[in-house]
Amino acid sequence: MDSPQTIYALSSGSLPAAIAIIRISGPSATEVLQLLGVKKLEPRKLVLTKLKTSIKEIIDISLVCFFPEKESITGEDLAELHLHGSIAVVDEVFLFLSSIKGLRPAEPGEFTKRALINGKMDLLEVEGLADLIASETKEQRVQSLRLLKGELSKKYLEWRKELVWIRAEMEAFLDFSDEGDVSQKAEKNNFIKKLSLLIKNIEKDLEKGITGERLRSGLKIALIGAPNVGKSSLINTLLNEDRAIVSAHAGTTRDTIEARLDLGGVPVTVYDTAGIREARNKIEKEGVSRSKSAAKNADIVLSISSARKNSKEAVLDLSKYREAKIIHVFNKIDLVKDYSRLKKRGFGVSCKTKQGIDIFLDNLSREVKKLTASSDLSVGPNRIRHINHLRDTKDSLELAIEEAKKDKIDISADFIRSASVSLGRIVGIIDIEDVLDEIFSGFCIGK
């Protein structure tokens, strides 16, 4: 196997900036520092020094730090150059690094990929880091940090360790089952009991996986209703900006408008849709079709109506959206004297006077948190990949129990082996190559 090349990249933000950090990782990291005129450094200690080219021209006066492979995040010798964040300075350093044989620019996520390969991180921790970088809200940040700290990895590795132990016990049971002092029935029941308990724990995590994925990717809220009931006004009120065109003329919104919103720490995408009515032309027909599609894919549907009694708007059929949480909102309460009759059916608001908006938002935030919260405080999976492997694990364990009940312990043990393999794939112990490209494609170059 060829020795890894030494890689380098800018690991801080866009230039110009106050500080620019360049990372150099690989077997030639120490040599690179020497070529830049840096004397031997004490590990993990920042030192102010002059960086020089081969012709002794000073590039910059910067802080430099060196991490030996056993103490670095990549599992390789790692150097960091904390430069002044000038485009000219960074370009000069890159030009110098590119002239050194054996060095090349890093690919997206390659520093983290090397950390994974060298055992400094596991696959769940890498995904936690990716989620942390992409996090938009507090709740997303908290969830991703728990993954990054290895809480979920620890739980699944313990489950896998238990499965390995149960399988070993089964193998021993098969070897000594002919001895008279061995109670076969008791041992078999003990295996089934332990596997059943593990299945229950997996089922709890599968439930948490739904809420975890919702939190990671964000909830979808669709605003639907007849034309001119104030959907665009409501989305502008939620965003506190004029994102959608507001007009007294019915049918102003012809397409679905998306907006990102933070509700109680949960990321939400709000869809302002075209008014649903009998379409008068092809363009409006397409808008209505997209509105219905957005509502069908939503986690929460806000059914917007006018608070006025004499409204001629059509009554919408909400039976198609049973999988979503339906919340009724009655707009334009500033135009009616008494809207108490509406309180039992939903929320009364006025986008014009902002009356009822705070109460509506508080309740909407609570519904959003319900859909992304778990009654169990332990960390759970948050990706479809995790959920699929957990389901495979559960299926294998259920088959293992069936075979054990038939006294086919050898076949049961083989299904347990399959279950442990599925758990191992979540953490990245087994067959991780098929998910590496997908995960690291979302990383920036210097991470």
C-alpha cells in the first residue's frame, strides 16, 4: 500500500479575514515546516515565527502549531499555520507549498476522512461533525454535538458487543449441549429473553429516528387556502419581511414560495402556495397542482381561511392530508366584531394589526417541537441510513428468535451474526466505502 500523500488546505473562512488557518497533514508535515524556516516545535504549542521561502523572503509573521500523529485529529503529523488573513499572504503560502514534491491540495472533507481511516473518529462521529457544520438552529446543534461526542456510537457498540457475546454463548451451548448438567430449555429461554429486550431497545431508537431525521433536515409547513385569504400576508408576518407579493386581487401567488424559519430551535421550511380554487387557465392550474403537492409532503398544514362569516371561499377537502398535522388559522379578525366562535376550531389572527399572531406562533412552535422531540432523552439516529440498518438488525434478531424457539440454535446464531454486521455498518466498522462519497461530498475543502 502506498504511503499517504501530504495534503494542505485553507481551513478557515473566505478571504480577506483577520486570520487565515492553513492545515498541512501527512508524513511530510515536519519537512514543510523546516522548509518554511520553522525550527523544531514543542507539540501542541502555538509559537510566533517568521515564515520564509527558499530564497529567505519573509512571507508572513504568524503563529505555528505542530501536532504529532498520536495527538492530531487526522492521525497523521499535522501542522497549522495561523496567518494574517490576506489574499496575498495565503496565495504566496499556497504557491510555495505547491512547489514541494509530495504535497497536493486536499479534497473536500479529506482531513476528516483521514481521521476516520486512522481511527480517530467513527462514521457516526463524522456524520455528527457534518451535521454540526450544517446546523442552523440550537436544537440541530445540540443533536449533532451528541453524535460528535460519540454518545450514539457508544450505545450501538455496546449492543453489538452484547450480540457477539450472545452468539459466543450459543456456540458454547452447541458444543456442550450433550452434557447432562446443561439445562437446554433454560439456556434457550435466556437467549430469547436477551434478544427480545434488545429488539425493544431498537424499536425505541427507530421511533427516535423519525424525529431525529425531521430535526436534521427540518420540518415542512404548507400554507393552503382559497385565493385572497391572506396566505402571503401570513408568511410575510412570520418572516418579518416582504417575501411574497401581497395584493387585494385574488390569485396573485401563482407558484409555491419557500422560506426558511427557526421555530423554537427547530428549522422549518414554510411553503406559501397558490390559492386553491377552480383554475381559470393553464398557469393557475399548475399553481394549484403544486399547492396540493406541497401540502401532501408537509409535516404540518396550515389551513388558512377568512374570519368573515359571509366569505364565499370554497371549503377545502383536508382528508387527503391525514398524515400531516392540520392547524386551522382564521385571518382578518380585525374585520369582524366577534370571532369567539372560531377559537374552538383554530386560531384567529390579523396580519394587518398583528392581533393573535404571538399566541398562534407559540402554539405552532409547540407542535413543531412535538414532532421533533422524543420522550426518551437518550440520543437516537438521525439519518435514513441509520434507520435502514437498525431495521435490518431488528429483522435479523426476530428471525433469530424464531429459529431459537424451534431449537435451531446454529441457524439462530447465524442471524445474530447478521444483526451484529448491520449494527457495525452504522458505526462504520464494516463496509463503509459505499457511504463515504455521499458523506464527504458535503464537507468543505479544509475540513
